[in-house]
Amino acid sequence: MITTTDESLLAAANEARQNAYADYSGFLVGAALLTTDGTIVTGCNVENASYGLSICAERTAVVRAIAMGYTQFNSIAVVASPLATPCGACRQFVVEFGEEIDVICADANDLSRFRKWKIADLIPESINRSNLP
Ligand code: THU
């Protein structure tokens, strides 16, 4: 199996960033989700004239992955410029699939200087399946 490094996942996120549909904010974001079987599923932010219907790159990647049949993830890389960490909605969306998922963020102009967290550290005490009846 090919091992995906943090650097190569960031490179995939950066490539996906090229497809960002973000004329309203001008803030281009790419994401790349690594499944436990080594598949990379990418996403970009998709904005809308309504503004409120815009969706972040991270949730685009997760929704694509689920639609493709994947539910187990190791990590998600996010590339923007400057570096952006996932919004609250995206943190909740990612932690749904495991508190151990790594979140790796970098500035598009310098992918080598990335930051990395566990998703549970970005959204402590999150609601999850075990809190529900
Ligand atoms: N955005 C993302 O796609 N991911 C982030 O982590 C931060 C924000 C998008 C949402 C919106 O399209 C634009 O960036 C400005 O917030």
C-alpha cells in the first residue's frame, strides 16, 4: 500500500484548492481527506449568491467521501492562504467520524510549515453518537 504523508495530503488539498468556487469571499480553500484504506478524497469551498448556502472545503470533502462509501478516516488536510483552521461546523462534521482524526493545516504559499491537531482538541466535549439515546 502507498503511504500517504502529511506533505502529500497537503499537496492534494492544495490542488483541490484550484477548484474553489469562491468569488464572493475571494478566499480559496482546499481540503483532502485520507481514508483508512489510503484513498484521498478532496474538496473545495463552494460559495453561493445567497452567501448563507456556501459550504466549506472540509465539509465538501466529507460529503463526497460518504457518498463514495467511505466512513473511516485518518486525517484531513486543509490549505488556504493565510492558513485557516476548520470552522466550528466543520469541526463538528469531522469529529462525527472519530476523535482521533488528525487535522493538518498549511498556508498555500508554504506547505512545508504545517500545523497539526487531533480533531478532539479542536472541538472538546463535542456531541457524538455515544451522547445520544
Ligand atoms: N472556508 C473553508 O472552506 N474552510 C475553512 O476552514 C475556513 C473557511 C471558506 C468558507 C467561505 O467560502 C470562505 O472560506 C470564507 O470564509
